[in-house]
Amino acid sequence: MFGSRLREVRLEHGYTLKQVAEGLGVTLRAVCNYELGDREPSFEILIKICRFFDVSADYLLGLTDY
């Protein structure tokens, strides 16, 4: 759920994987792995993702639909 929601909000904002990686201070491969579900972000990175996209962690984690 997390990976697909992350990809969804990234595309809604019109960002490339590279732009997200640079904005979060992580590697491009890390963002790819998050979206593919091969890796989960740390709490610190999850918070950065929420702030970067102005979205709740509950949404990204599949706990709410908004």
C-alpha cells in the first residue's frame, strides 16, 4: 500500500523520482525501492515524505483514504 500511495502522490505533484530523492536527501534507488515495496523508509524519512508532499502518514500507510 505504501509504495503505490507514494507513487500516486509523486505523480499527482508531477515530480520525477530524481526530484523526490533530492528533496528527501536520499538516493534515487531508495525512492524506487520504496515505490516498489522492496524497502520501507525509516520514521525520519517517512516524516520527510509527509512534509514534502503535504500528506498524512495515515494516508501513505493505508490507514485512511484521504
